[in-house]
Amino acid sequence: MEALKKEEIKKGPWKAEEDQVLINHVNRYGPRDWSSIRSKGLLQRTGKSCRLRWVNKLRPNLKIGCKFSAEEERTVIELQAEFGNKWARIATYLPGRTDNDVKNFWSSRIKRLARILHNSSDASSSSSNPKPSSHRNEGKNVKPIQSLYASQFQRFGLVEEEVITASSSSSSKILPYSSSDQDDHEALRVPQFGIKLEHPPLAFGTDLILAETTTPLMSEYHIANQQAVNSNSFSSSIELLARLDNPYYYDILGPGADSSEPLFVLPPPFFEPSPMPRRRSRHVSKDEEADVFLYDFPADMFDQVDDPNQSP
DNA sequence: AAGATTAGCAACCGCAAGTAC
DNA sequence: AGTACTTGCGGTTGCTAATCT
């Protein structure tokens, strides 16, 4: 009986004919009674599956096949910092975007960042460390993304033992901040992140240190530093670093640093979120804590990573 | 050119809250 | 009030195209 029921339920990619049936149903009855689609024998899909298909793909005015704009990215990042992983809520601020879109976008971003950080720490700890075979395996064999951040970076403050460098070079190390550094005037310290640079960058934007320590910019800086001052990569580094001084960046130096101006003004929600949620979130603790491991990352730091040769 | 890796997307699952009876 | 059903959300997985080595 149960097996028979399961057999009747179709899964996997939707066909155009199924979409059409679903669209017809919605046109006739509205976006509800999803389960009746199956009970009427129109489709062998569950109500949940039908609803999901409608919401994510068939609903009118969706931005399908359209990458997130820079503005949308910033909105997501800002709202994620504010709301946590409330994708449905965040999506209400982004016309044409679904919660799934936002979730996938965020997930991709996290994976990229994790890989960058992971590679950076690999480079410093041991060159013999095996490289994760893929982003799937990364999650399985290494650590889940969030726990990786939680455990290794302690919500942005590098744990005391952690030493992250962009290369194995000993001439330019980034060391965990400790109280013993307090009198080291040679060191450039970033207390919130527990990072110090022995050689300050030539350009110093608000999030520069973080960007440097987590992106190829960092290695570029260090490589450049090791090489001659007149090398091409060094001069391009200077340009890149200068471009990091961007008004959208969070001020990693903390609330004490001059950051009274809002980073940007959030657009109004496309769908006005109900003031009182229909149901209480079951992730209250996460809500409070959000996914703060990205909270302070610059909104467009990946822009620098993606296209380091882009001119300002 | 071929295999490995990465990115992006689609869809499923489990859970929780709302709703109808 | 209790229960079954429906709806919505967030996490996760699987697939594929693009990119890299």
C-alpha cells in the first residue's frame, strides 16, 4: 500500500506538459489547494512539489536566468546580516526573486568564501594537505561550511593557535592577535579579527585587512612584497587595494570606528512582510545569532576576487 | 582533449505552524 | 481540545554546464 503510494508519486524534473497543467490549475483556482491537483488526478506530484514548482519557476514576474545584480547582492548581504537565514523574508525585498534563489545565491557565496579561506589556510599550514575534491566533498570530508567558520575562526576572531598566511613565506606573516602584541608598534593590528600584519598594506580601506587575508589579494600583496617594488603584480595590487576602499564595506574596526553613516538604504520590501509572522521561527537561536560569520565581510569582496584586473 | 573541479540551479525532505473538521 | 491535513520555510542533495588543469 505504502509502496504503491510512493510509486504513484512522480519526482524529478518537471516536463512542459506538467507545467501547463499546473498553470491551468492556478489560473482556474488560484495558487492554493495544491494537494487537490494530485487528488483530482491531474498530476502525479505531491502538493508540496506543485507549490514549489509554481513559486520557484512558474509564478509570473520571476527573474529567471538572470544573475543577481550588485544591488541585489548588497541587499541580500545586508538583510542576511539583519534577519539571518530568513530567505523568504529577504526575498520579499527582491522583486522577481524567490527564497530559493536567495538561498542558492547565498550558498554559492559561502562556498566560494570557504574555499578561499580554506585554500589560504592550507597554504600556510601545509602544502601537502589534500585539496578537497569538490564542494560536495568539501562539506563531507572537511567540515560543514558553518562549523568550519565557527570552529576555525570563532566568528571572525581567529583562534589563538590559528595562523593564516597567504603563502608559506615567513617574511610576511599574519598572526593571531594576542595581548603580547600590544606593544608591538611595528604590527598593524585588527583586534576584531585577531590579525596583525607585519607590513601594512600600501592602501588601507576599511575592510582591507580582511579582504587581504581572505582573498588572492592577500597572496598578491605578499608575493608583491617579497618581490621587487617595481613588479607589475605589485602595482596592480596597489590599484586593487585602493579600490577596496568602498563605501559599502563594513567597518571591520568595529563600532568605535567612525561608521555612523548607513552603508546603504534598503529598498522597501516588494511584498510587504507581515508585521507579525504567521508562525514563530523554529530557528530562534540562529535568528538571534544570524550567520554572522559573514556579517562583516564586504558586500562586494568577491568582485575583487572574480575580476582582479577590472579597472576602477 | 580529457578529467577534475566549481558554480549555479532545481527539487526533495523534514519540520513547524496554520487551518479545517 | 484533539487530530489530520495543508502550507510555508530552511536545509540539503543531485544534476549539469562551465571552467580549470
